[in-house]
Amino acid sequence: MHDRRYLALVALVFSWPTVARAQIIILEKVGDKTVVCSRSGLTSSFKDCGVRADWYTNVFVGAIAGVTRVENDEKQIQLIPEEVFLGSPAASLTVLTSQADCMREFKVGDRWLFYLRKVEGEPLVLDYYANDSLPVADAQNQIATLRRLGKIGNLGILRGQVVRGELFSAEVVPNAEVTATRQSDGNQSFCVTDPDGRYEFPPLPPGKYKITVQSVGSYQPDDSEVDLTGGTCRDITLDRSPHAKIGGHVKRSDGTAVADVAVVLIRSDNSWYLTTQTDRDGYFVFDSQEPGEYVLGLNSPASPDWFDGGGAGAGVPIPPASIFYPAVADRASALVIRLATDENREGLDFIVPSR
């Protein structure tokens, strides 16, 4: 058995409503060597209940019949499917690993819930980067859901959780009344969250649903929508996203718009930043923002070492700006913009010299 130790974890996150993308890099000590493990951190509040069956070609519980080492420290694994949930796998399959040292140890006789994606003309690959395969002992919830989906025919499962607060410190909301309204005919289903803030409707017919939560005291979660198809499960977290906005226009001194100019929004303590570009009318906006103090910067003329996207954390590098709001060249003189909860500040205009 490998002696495994985590040495470091680095994740760079770019956030938009409902979706967060992250590239997670882990350095692990495996025996006497250090390996770099790269993992996709793609997540979403529109989850498929953890089963991820609609991401793969074959999903099944199977036994490991053979393990052979191949080049570059990878492995060739012989699998015997036992209980098939998706696809039509052969009675015996051979798969190759990618980043085998980053995975749990594969032993003959072990039973796993396997998720396999088939690309035409390519071998089956069990890839640590984006694969959800687990030993059966750790996959009981997924297996139970997959079995249930196999029994409900053309109906779908809709469930989730109601929470309040920030992403990594959210509190659950029990006893919240949740309604799912099918948009095609207005049919409604109702349920109430349990002590863990969890809700689940009886199996529902396919369709597009609007999900609403009755206000709990002064707290009103945002509505959500989902396209539920037969034989699938959707797990949707309901909360209240920030609704504050910071925006404006970039114009020349003669009043004409400046399009495609990079703009950066920076937390005043340099702990976070996000970039965007002006549209053809010179308009820019950063919506869904938390209350706090911010600084706006403009990359005009374009700086060669500018970088797009977003970042957070102590010591995160901030894209350089040539102009700060309202129209100053140095960060120390920039106006600190104080944004209240759900406040709309879209009148913050930059004026740059005419060409």
C-alpha cells in the first residue's frame, strides 16, 4: 500500500452566478517520490445528485479482475461489470489509467462504482483529472440514487438544500416551504425542508420548473429554474445571491464610447479582483457583488502584462491599471467605492483623452 502524504494544495477560482471553475493542483508524497496531481474543480449549484450518470458512456458496479503496470507508472485494469446503470459495456473491459499514482490503490477483487467515458477510436481511460469512480464502500449514496432512477421510468427526481450566508460558511434553513411550478401547465408540487435544510419533491414528470421558496422571516432566497428530464436527478441549492452592481461607461473627452477596454474591480484590501471588458457602447458592469469597499481600474492604453479572469487570496497578483477611478494614475489616489447590500452603482464613468 502506498504511503501517501499531501504536501500542498493550490486552487485558482473564477466565479460567476451558479458556476465556479477551478484547476486544483495537489502535490502528493507517494512512497519515496513526489507526484503532481491535477484535478478539475468544475462545480455547479445545478448538480445531478452526485451520480453524474449523464456525463459518461458507461456507469456500472464492477469487480477488478486484473491490474498490470504499463509505461509511465500507469496501469492497465481489467474490469468485470456486475450491475449496469448506463450504457452497454462488454462482459469484460480493459481500461488504462491516467495519473494512477494520484488515485486510490486498485486491487484484484475490489468492487467499484465505475464511470467511463468512451471516445471513438480511443481506449477507455480512467482519468484522475475528471472521473468520479469510487470504491463501492464509498459510493452507497450514488448507487442508491442510480437504482432508484432505474425504477421511476420517465419521471425525474428534484431535490436540494436551502441555505443562507456566504458560500463557504452558509447556514441551513429548516422548515422552509419550497414550490416547484411546471411552466408548461402551471402544475405545482410542494415540500418543506428538514432540519438540515434539505428538500425533495415526489418524482416529477419531465418539464421546465420554476423553484421558489416562501420567505423565512426577513430572508427571501432567489428563485431558480431547472429543465428536468425523465430518469435524471437534479440537486439544486437555493440561496440568495448578492445583487449589488458596479458599472459605468468608458468615454473619450468628446463623448464617444471606448469599446473593448479592459476594466478591473479590486477589493480595497487587495484580497480579490475580477476583470471584464467594455462593450461597443463603452459600457461595463460587475454584477452579483458582495457589499464592501472596492477600487476600479482601467487598462488603457493596454498593458502587455495584463491578465484576464479573477483571483482571490492573500498575495494574489492584481492586474496593472493605467487609470483608476475617477481619473487618477496611481492606486493610492483612487476613490474607494463603498457598496451596500444590493446597491446599484452603475454611474461610475471613466473619461479618457480623445485620440
